Amino acid sequence: GPAGLEATRVLGERGTDVILAESTGELGGRVALESALPGLSAWGRVKDYRIGQIQPMTNVETYLASELDADAILELGADHIAIATGAVWRRDGIGRSVSFPVPGTDGAHVYSATDILEGVVPQGPVVIYDDDCYYLGGVLAEKLRNDGLDVTLMTPATDVSSFTHNSLEQNVIQAHIIELGIRIVPCRTLGSVSDGSITTACIYTGREEQMEAKSVVLVTAMLPRLQVYNDLMERKDEWVDAGIKSVTRIGDADGPSIIGAAVWSGHRYAREFGEPEIEGVPFRREITELVEDFPVLK
């Protein structure tokens, strides 16, 4: 994904020998999946640029369809391991507004955003519950609408993709969703899921209502993929014999966030690789100094 690709690019430029193991048959991770969604094709440049920079590097070996477990990594002979296994979207309803698993989300007709990104097409009418409130809920709604489904976009926020007010895109996004014929249900949380319907609750009054839904798609929060990392940490006593000096999580595996944050995480890992540890803030910053002796205009 973006963190692994960026770490590989910068480490390669620094002359470090790198093995890049990709679990699937395509480099890019979440970028490859999200750039296939409506309106996001330009995001492919995040992976395309880095792949283009990595390919000519003779000190970088790339292996596709190579899902490594702890045994394979311990036998690899690498000195340092960067875990860039990414994250998956939750399927239990926990997000910004709901702190406990939503009853019924373990049903076969409930899907995570990851399921839809990986090509699953649910049965309509479908309700997308967007408690992430950024871009993905709206884009998935558009995708499923383009697939011919009756789509409702429900969110605890007062409008769709509310975080995009910060990027001045919200008005355009909501107008587009309305034009597509997607029903918008704001100010409601998901209370429970049953066969053929869901229970919703008003964020102000708590008043509950039933809504028809043959399928429910949850866009709430992400969980890092940590199986390999946890397995390696449990076998730390084997590191010396395997020649491993460090194991570090980067990108969404360290803290799920936006693509830009994943790129920066990989970049920072590579920039700081092999450098001495610095106490305190690892960069200079300007600090305004206030003094008493300053001119006063009269």
C-alpha cells in the first residue's frame, strides 16, 4: 500500500537493500482499491509514481502474491522488518457515534466498506451507514447506485461527508448525491439490524424508527491488520537467531488514517532509518519569543 511503497522508494534512494513483499497480485493496497471508485481515478497516481520510481532500482526486489507469515519472515534473513499490512473497515458498527457493537451486524446481509471495495455487490435496497463522515461513504453510495441498487445514505451528522466542509467540497458532494437519486437520512445512528430492516435512532431525541434494508454497508472506523506483527512480537526471543534487529509498524497498520498520513508514515520510517535516536522533537521549529522591551507607538 501507500506506506510500504513510499518506505521502499525512499529506502531504495538511500541505497538500502529492500525486499518488498505484496500479499496480493497488485501493488497499491487501499490506493488500488479506492482509485477504482467513481471520481477517484486520479488517486492512482499515488501508487503509479512510486511503482515507477521503484522498478528501475537494482537494490529493490519486489514479490507479488507473497503473503508472509511470522515463520516466513523469521526465515527471510532481513535485518529490519517494516509491517505495512494496512487496515480493514469494521463490520460491527463501532465508530464516532457508537461505542459498542450494534446488535445484528454479524448477519450475512451486513457488509463492511472493505467488502464493497473488494468487489462485493449487495442486494438492494441497501442502507449505507456512514459514521466516518469523510469521502468514502458518499463514494460507495455512488458506486452502488451505479450498480443499479436503491441506495439510502444514513449518517449521524447533519449532512453527508460532513468532514469535507474542511476541504470546501461538501456542497458539491451532497448535490451530486442528490442528483444521483440517493436518499439521504441525516442525524440518525444505527440501533440494530434484523432480516430485511434496521432500527435507527435520532441523535437528538433518541426516538427510534424502522427502515427497510435488505443489505447494510458499514462505513464507521478501521482496524489495523496486526496478525503478523503480533505473531512476531510473541516470538521476540527468536529475533536474534533470525538476524532481526527491529520490527516496526507503519501506515494504517500503525494507525488507520487518510492515504496522505500513510504515505508520510512510510516516508518518515525510511528517512529516519539507521539514524541515531533523538530525544525530544526530532526537527527544528520556530518559537515566538515574547519580550517586555518593545517599542510602543504613542
